[in-house]
Amino acid sequence: MTIKIVTDSTCDLPPEVIKQHGITIVPLYVHVDGKDFRDGIDLSRQEFYQRLPEYNPPPTTAAPSPETFRQTYERLAAEGATEILSMHISVSLSSTVNEARIAASETKQVPVTVFDSRQLSLGTGFLLIEAAKAATEGRSMKEILALLEAMIPRIFVAAALDTLEFMRRSGRVSFALAGIGQILQIKPLLKMHDGHPTSEKVRTRAGAIRRLTQLLNKYAPVERIAFIYTSIRERVDELRNQVEALLPEGDMMVTELNPVLGAHVGPRVVGFVCVTKSQRLFIR
């Protein structure tokens, strides 16, 4: 039995982790300057965030086609996969899961189980690592899915945006609200838990860091944590200094959000993804 893991480029796992665990990435698309770029292949994060403020019209994003997924599944089957677990960004944020489900129904060479991670970025990434480890250990698909379902309620994501402008450009907020936000220095704070994205507003950049610190205090103790950002790595250091006492031992990933998510949240974002040591109610 050989279970192979497929995901999409929004998982934000570092290349060395993807290689270590034998995870297959199917890229999403970013449409800029009249062209479609494969996330992580045709468009670097550095180039994207450097040019993001000047893109006109603003970037748009798209999921891979069912045909792209089907070709990926068939290639893995030809390479020896006896089952495939295809895990993707939350269906509440993207149509990627639905495209993968269509492809799975059309794939005859190998059974494909499509799984909604109910997360984004390294929230999905942490799940992928556990699934890949379990597959390497010879766990069955049923056992792996049970492991994932038990882990999902323990994963929390929180990120502070620097501006509402890029959510306005992508159609997520009105022009009027974005304008008011700039005047009042409102910093949107986005949260994700178990497939439910929520948001709140804080005043000033310093206030956003304080709120992130408060949230991590409520989620503690944590089993593992990673920091996420866009364009300015130093903002992670600012947040990390505030939460140092809450951090678990061991290495912690620090990753720049992929352009697919970055197109909507903009530059100068900072936040964290954590896995709590025990399951608890979602803290809003």
C-alpha cells in the first residue's frame, strides 16, 4: 500500500519539507498584467510583493482545473501510488477542493480521497506533514483521515493586515469602508478555525500586535507554532518578541504567504499559525 499526498500551492510549506515528505504540489494561478502565472513556479514571492501596490488592474486568482488534477493523479498512479489523499485550502475560501473532487471522480487508475483541510497556509501545511508521516508509517486512509479530523479543531490562524485596500481591490470590502479604515488607521485582523473565517478590527499597528499576543495567550499552551508574513520579515520579529514566553521548544517555521493569498491581504501582514496541545472551543 502506497498512499501519496497531493496538495496545492497555498499550503506554504518550505520546499525542503515538501521534498522530505514526498508531497506533490499543484499550483494555483495568479492573473496579472494579462497573463496567468503558476503560483510558486512562474512568479516569485519577492517579485510579486514588490510589484503588488502598482498592479493595475489588481491581481486575480484561480484554482487549477479538474484536468490538471486528473493528470497529477494519473502520473502518481503510474509511479506506483495505490491511493491518493488530495488535501486543499478550505472550501470556504477557494473552489480548489471542488475542482479536485471533479478530477477524483474522473480518475479510474487509482482511488483518490479529496479532503477539505478547513484551513489555509500553514494550517493546511501542519495537517499535510502529519498525513505524510502517517502514510510513511503504513497507516490506512481511514486512520489518516481520523488523525486529521482530530487535529483540525486544534489549529488556529490569526493575521493582522496593514490596510483594507487590497481586500477592497479584490472585492472583499467596499470602497467607502476601505477609505474610512485608512483615515482611522484600522488594521483588520483575520482568523481561521475549522473552516470558519472571521475578522475583527483593531486600531493602529501596535494595537494589532497586542491583539495577536492576546489571542496566542488564549490559545496557549501550544504544541507547535509558525509565523507568517508578507513583504516585511521584521514584523515577525516584532511579534515573536512579544510572545517569546509562549513558544514551544524546537524549530519554528517562518514563511511568507503565497501570492494567491497575498493578492487579497496585501503587504506588511504578520500573524501566526498554531496547534494547541488540547482541543478547546474557538475563541472569537
